[in-house]
Amino acid sequence: MKVPMVFVCKASKMQKLLAYTLLSVLCLPTLASENFLDVRDDLHFTLEARQANKDGSLPIYKNPKASIDARVKDLLPRMTVEEKVAQLIQGDMNGWMSLNDPLDNTKAFNETGLKEMMRLKGGSIWAGYLVPWEKFVFGVEVGQRYLMENTTLGIPALIQSEGLHGFTNNGTIFPSPIGLAASFDVDLVSQVASAISDEAEGLGINHIFAPVLDLSRELRWGRVEENFGEDPYLTGEIGHAFVTGLQSGKRRNVSSTAIARMAATCKHFAAFGSPQGGLNLAQVSGGERELRTTFLKPFDRACLESLTIMTAYSSYDGVPAIANDHILIDILRKEWGYKYWVVSDAGSVDLLITLHGTCSTRECAAKTTLEKGLSGEMGGGTYTYLTLPDQIKAGTVSKQALDQTVGYMLRTKFAMGLFENPYPYKDWNSTLRTAAAKELLHTTDRESIVLLENRNNILPLKKSIGSIAVIGPHADRVSFGDYVFFNATLNGVTPLGGFKQLLADTSVKVNYAEGSKLWSNDQSGFPDAVSAAQSSDAAIVLVGTWSLDQTLLWTPGTNATTGEHVDVADLGLVGAQLDLVKAVKAAGKPTIVVFVSGKPVAEPWIQANTDAVIQQFYPGELGGLALAEIIFGDVNPSGKLPVSFPHDVGTTPVFYNYLKGSRPLDPGAVLDNGNLKFGHQYVLSTPVPLWSFGHGLSYTTFQYSGLTLSPSTVGRNNDFTVTVTVRNTGAVSGKEVVQVYLTDILASVVTPNQELVGFQKVEIPAGGSKTVSIKVKSEQLAVWSLSNKWVVEPGQFLIKVGTSDQTFANATLTVN
């Protein structure tokens, strides 16, 4: 698409003088003395034509064959302070397009708004709107054409959108991240991320705000559904797969040095997911050892090649994450060598003033974030970075910090080849909602379902059954979780719709009753639900939590029990839902309960009294059909829990990899007949999970044998391999997740009672077997020592194969 432009770029004498004045405050001497980017400090260009070289040669930054380092070094000294600061502030496509009406397809733009937006906030552009694709492409094209053809240096923008589990402008919606993690399938997750990039890339999106690598260890927090679970290793592996899937490949017609087609965004750096009280934005408490051994591990694994990282809102150990130079500079930049773009979360720079109380002015907030974080400023606040040009001129803000941070942004853009082709593709429609994406979606929805209980093998149901009752507030509802677009649920299949679709060519009758609302104590629908159960051969009751799309979730007057800024004090079912399950069970028919939720539901009565329990973390668009296929045995369930389920909110935290000695056990209980059985840990409950991390049943059975460690004795720097044979001893084909756990038997510091160090998902036919080998790296044995460094200590390590609460086989590793 060719967009006509009418902008004039001729420079007046006054503009030339201004350019000279601005260039005079560049930080070239400082850079040279610090030997940062090794930027040349001679003006090999004229102030009147900074985009050209004096000798007529092609500027290195415009040479697609030049190295990324050389291009960054060549471009930086050509930029004015104002141009540099504009690279650090997020702009908004709504500044030149009218994007508030999701149905309006008018392709027009505001020229004044475009010029002003790009002058002040042109480095990255928020474009996460639900609008017709044709209009969206027009808006991106206009913005990038202006930057490339009508600004002095022609620096393209990052065009940004959400993509936690689907591109949010009417893209295909996959299961929520915690559902993706339940698949325990890194190849599948990588394919999902690749499909998200496929849909976004053609439209001109080059920056996706995903994945989230916070840990689901504080279950009251509303954003559990956005994470990959409670375990650092699983989160790191799934996160790495997601980053790889998003970024792998190149955009069309770009430089030979480009290394990615999309910028992933690892967030929230760091330790954001365990806020005090489970309250969003609240402080996170901990020390260096917990930071290193728990919160940073997923980022270290998944994000060193991610082209962007987003910081956290919260403070850690009393230091705001966006101003924590120990984490953002000492560890991320110097220790890990991270060289790409880091940006704050929306409005978080202002929180130094309004929440953390560490700054009293916008100037202080901007200076602190830039100098202690080397990061940019997202929108959603007062744009404190607009104070930076004056502060730079006054000498109160580090010129070096500015250049370093701009250099990271430019490196990310060169890494995607945006200087050669930042535009949407002419055939953008060819990669949206394809048949291949739908097939992948179907597979993912199936793989993410977890069978928790199956008493007397009540499941799978046979299609020779006469009738089923589909009951509950989730029965005829599509629940995707947060970070989806307005009305995204219209693309989804409800569980009721899934059962009807699956059973359309059978004689099975489907009886439906809602029974109750998710958000109400009203039991007036119970009689219809009980009647439906009584007139059926089996009852399927769908209950759980609920979230909303990104429009409704932030709309005053709406309600939800999960999602961003939606934190809870109780992990049990809301309203009449538990009583509905009890009423249906009392009807005397086999009762299968399905939790449709974004986090664990703490209902021990359901675990103890129903015939089967299934966990479906918020699914994708075909979740209703996939659930029906699981229940009727068309698909054998293979999901595993990425997070443990507590008996009650009062027994949290319940993550499996607690430090040794942290979970004494002397449980009590409130018995079904009302009698009280007193204990001590806890007096009337237990710290043992209802279902623990890694748990998940199948319609077949597996037997483990022949566990070996190769070698069984290693040096401190040696890797080893765990090998085990798994046999399918049942009557149907099935997939098993082979999980390897490690326990450091004796260490200089307290270590976890066990921790996951490897897993692999394999499919084994009925009666067949497969030998699985999983490599464990030497650094996975290391502890953060008393001398504050990683050390592999000599001694013995227990290696087990099983789940976090089961042992199928074990062996001992010796480290000399």
C-alpha cells in the first residue's frame, strides 16, 4: 500500500541552529571514556544532513549488510537528545487514527496528531486495539511511512500488541498460559507462539507483550492464569519455548543480520507474582537467595535472547523493581549480558511518586528509572520522560544512561530488520485464522485438560449411554481468561455446544440446566438442575472462576474472580456453585465435576465425594469441543497440573518445592458428619495439597522400569542423563509426561525438599513401551552459597521419576 505523504522536511536556519544546540549536549566524550558502545566521536556527517555522510558514502546504519553493533554505533551520534528521548517513550496509534469504535473501518488519519506523536513518542507505538484489519494495516502503514520517509533519520517504530494466548485483534485465542503449561509440551507451546506471530506479523505488529514468567505461588493474586505455574524450571522451559516460537524466523525483505521476526517480551522482571496478601502491586518480600534460586531462574532460561523485557510494578525487599539497579543492571546487564530493550509497565514510573513514595517529582521518577533501570517508559502515566531533555541539558541526568538505553532500543529494531521493512504485508489476510491455526488450537485445547479424579473408571463415558445432563454456570459459557479482545468469546465453543457437536450423530440425549449463576447465591435454578440429573444417566457439572476481556475487565460495575487487579480472599467456589454440585450429586447419578478456572479451586468436598473431577484452565476457542472429546474418550487426557491445589486459602502457600522443614504435618479435619478432628498442622486442616504439582490421570496406565543415571558419579561440572523405560500397560494409547525430580540430600544452605529438573511428553501405544532419556545439566545441582555465588557442592542427590507426590522409581547421584 502506498500512502501519500505531504510532510515537508526542509530545515530553516533556526532549525539548523537548534539541531546544533541539541547535538552539542550529546554524550560522546562520556561514552568514549566509559568505552560503552565505542561510538565514534567525530562528526562524520553535517548538522544539516545528519542522515548522510560528508563523503557521500552510505551511512553504516542504513547498510543492511553491516553488523548490528556497527549500525547502532553509527546511528547514535546522529540523534538529538529529543530524538533519543522520543525513542524511550511509548506512543499510541490512537494519536493519529480513530480506534475507539471496533466496527468503524474509516481509513483516515490525523496529520497533526501523527507529527506530534512521532516527535515526542515515536520509538514504540501501542496498537493493541480491536479494529477492522484493513483499517489497522492502513494505520500502521501511515505511521511507519511517516517515520521512514518524512523524518530526518528514518527510524521505524516498534508496533505493539498483546499476545499472551492469542493476538488480541481478532486473532485465534488459545488456552490461557496456565493451560498451555498444563500440556507439559514445549514443542506444542512453541507452535502456539509461532501461530500468534503468524497472525500479528502480516498486520505490521513486531512487538508482542508475552510471555509472563511470574510464578503462581501466591494463589490469591488475580493474574495466576497468565503464568506458567508455580515451578521455576517448568516456567523457564515453557517460557523459552514461547519466546522461541514468537521470534524464530525473519520478516520479509530484511537485512541478512536480522535474527528475529517478532520481539517477545518477558515479564514481569522480577519477582512480581508473589505479592504480600495476594494483592496486585503489593510488595514482594525475599532476599538474594530466594531471588536467585526461585524468581530469576525462569528469566535466565527463557529471556536472554528475548528482544524485550518488561519490568514489574512491585517492590522487592523494599526496592521498586523499575528502580532496582542491582536486578536491572548488575544482574541483567552485567552478569547476564542482556543487550536488548527493557521497558517499564504501563504507568509504573509514576508509581515511584504515587505508590512507592521514593520520588516526589516527575523529574525524580524519570531520572531514577532511566539511571537505575536503563529502561524506557510505557504509556498509562504522566509521561515523566518528557522531562529528560531539560534534565540532560541541566546536567542532572546521566547522558551515558540515555545513550545506553537508546542503544538497546535500536539494537532490538536492527535485530528484526525493521530499518529495511517495517511495513505490513500486502497479503496480510493470508495468515489470519487459518485452517492450520485452528487444527493447532484443537490439539492444544485437548492437551491442556487435566483429569484429577476418576473413581471406578467412571470416565470415559460411552456413546451408548442414553443421556447426559450438562449442568452449571459454565455449561453454556465461553471463558477465555483475561488479555483477550472485546467479544472474543463469540468465536468460542461452549461446553454445551461441544457436547451437542460431538454427539450429533449418536442417540445420546443432552439435558441442560444452568442451575445457578457464577456470581449469585440464588438457588432458584436448583430444581431444574436436579431434574435434569435425575432424568439422565450421568451428570456433568461445570463450575469455577471467571474473568473478562480487556474491555469489560476494566469497566466499572462488572465483576470477575480472576484477572489483572482481581484478587481474592477465598479460593472456594463463589455463590451457590458448591451447593449446586451437592444437590446434583444427591440426585444419585454419576457426577463428573469440571472446574473451568484460571487458578486452583479449593473445594475438598468435591474431591472427596464426586465420581470424577476434571480441570480445564481457561481454554481456547475449541475448549468446549475438546472437553466433550475427553469425557467421551475420543481423546485420552494427558495434561498435568502446573500448580498445586490447596484444601483452603488458609493452607496456602501450597507449592510443592518448599524448603526442607517448611511443612510439618499433623493434620486435623472437619468430618462430613460435622465432628471435629483436632491436629496441629493445621488444627482442622492439612498443608498437603488436594492435588499436587505434576498430577494428572489417564485412561490408561503406565509402568516405569530400568531407571539409570549415566554416569551415576560425576564431577562438579559434569552433566548426567536420566534414562527410564515407560510401558503402557492399559488398553488404549496414551501420552505420559515423564518427570524427573532432584533432592540435594546435604547442603550448606537449606534447599528445596525436591525440585523438577527435567520432563518429556511421550506417546505410547497400548501394550507398547518407550525408553526416555532426559539430560540434567550440572548447573541444576548448584546452590546459591553463603559466599553469594553459585556452587555445585560434593555429595549425594536423590533422583526420582514420578510426580511431586508420587515416586515411580529413584536412584542416587554422587557428585565428587
